[in-house]
Amino acid sequence: MKSSNKLIHIIPTLQNGGAETVLTRLIEEFHYMNVIQYVFTINGKDTDFHYSHVVQFCEVIQFKNNPKKAYEILKEYPEAIFLSWMYKSIVFGYWLKFKYNISNPIIWNIRNSNFRFFQLYQKSGLFFFGLLSRLLNAKIIYCSFKSKKVHEKYFFKIKKSTVIQNRLAKKIISNNNLPENYILFVGRHHQQKGIKRLLSISNNFLKINKNFKLIIAGYGWKLDYFPFSIREKIVLLENVINVFNLYKKSKCLLFTSVSGEGYPNVLPEAMVCGTPIVAFEAGDSKLILENYKFGKIVKTESDFINQLQKIIDNPFQKKKIELEIKKQKSLLDFKKTVMEYKEFIF
């Protein structure tokens, strides 16, 4: 059955990241609802992490390589809604409207929350986007309540905006061949992820807990970032297609982000596996962990290490973990996210 709903996703690339993960799953779910979809990438490549999965459900147009094809689609579907993922894609969407003299409506999909103190360029840019949102009467989706709160301080319009949390975007799969005792970090090597905090915390923890290792799943990491004394205890896995077995067997997930996070996907991923979590407050991390028995929010590195050690020394009972997993799978069902997107967009 052919759907009357038509959607063009605009995103910089389909590389491995939080927004890209949610987009990929959303495309799949909308496909089964017969939504006609296309993806326009601004700087995308066939080798992007999510590309091979996305093309199973809709066509991907890499604009820089095939602008003619993009133009043909825009002319065929003048009523198709642009869903612009992140700031760059918002600008690109309006550029397409100007370049081709089209009237496709645009929905802003904002994925960031706050910026660090010295990110003055980014903060000044928010004022520009805030003014633009009012002038253009934009419809806005925020991925977290923290994101909405922060952006409205920069004069983003309040009407026609909503919060749609990611919940659990990845599908649960299993794999094996992991060390017996390890703590886990999932994220790329980037200041936003609190890498200096991670270095300090892991250095202190691994020196005391001799039989433990730290597994890092994410791109950009190198062993020489860590002190020589603990390098043999660091396992770097780069991009991992399936992370759920990592969560299931981990003694604790470390969440060290400091700013920029909206809805940290790693938290619900760990929660549906019953993995203990120690976290700093960033984005909606505090709000997410309020409903999780095995999650602790801390304010300092010393508190972080103390809570981590308590979890290692006093593991949770298997029966309690099983009950919590069942509860979280219900609370974090991605189908709720899909329906919220559908209702807001169409």
C-alpha cells in the first residue's frame, strides 16, 4: 500500500554517531509503515558506517556526487518534508529551497544540548539560529529536555517544538570472546566525551584493580593516549557493529561526558542489559538514570572512582538485574519514539 507520507532526511554523513544511529533505525521503522523516504547526505560516502544498512530501506543521495538526482527527487515530491538532522543540515535544507526555488517544509532536528565555556563561536551561532527559528516559524524536534531548555535560552521559539527522546535505537544482538573482568567506555575520542576524565579515572582504577581491563568501543583512540603503566590493560575495539554483549558482560559502564550531549544513547543501551553505570551529568543523563536502579550520577572524579569501586566490590544480584532489564526494555521501547516522530512530522 502506497503511503501519502513523504520524507527527505538531510544529514552530513552516515558515519557512526548518536544521531546517525537513531536516523538509521527510524528509516527502517518508517519503511515498514510505507513512508516514502530519501536520505540526502552533504558529505557522505558509500563507506560510511550506516550506509549499507540504510540503503536496504531507502535510497541515499550523496549530494556532492549527484546533485542532479537530488533535484529530480525534489521536483517529483514538492510536498515531501525535510527532516534536517543537526545544524549543518538545517542550513543546507534552506539552501536547497533557495537554490531550486522549492517550498518543501523543513523540520529542525537538534541533537546538541550545552556547549563548553570557551566555545564562543558555537554559542554565538546559537543566537543566529534562535533568531532564524522565530523568523521562519520553524518546527523543532529536540532529542532531550536539556537541549530544549538550553536552546530556548538562546531565543529559540517555543511554539511548534517538542522533545522526542531516542530511547533504545539499536537492536539487541550478542557476540563473544571477551575478557573476564572489564569496565567499559563507549564513545569516540573527542573532548565532548570527557576523555581527560576517563584517562584520570581509568588510571586510578586499573592501578588498584590489577585483574581488570578497560574496553573502549569507539573510533579515534590510540594506546599512547594512556600511561605506559596501564596500556596492557586497555582494549581498543574501534567501531563495533554490535555492542550489546559488551554491555552484558561489563562490570560497569563509564559515562564521562562533560557537555554537548543531548540524549546519550549509551545509557539506554547499557540499561536494557542491566549494566551498572557511573555517570556525570551531561545532557539528559540525570533524567535518564532516575528510573534505573543500577545508575549513579556523580559530580567529581573522586566520587566517580568511589562509586565505581563500590559497584565492583558489591555486584548486584542476578535476579534483580533480570527484573530491571525487563522493566527497562518496556520503558525504552523505540516504537514509542517512532510514533512520536510520526505524529509530530505528519
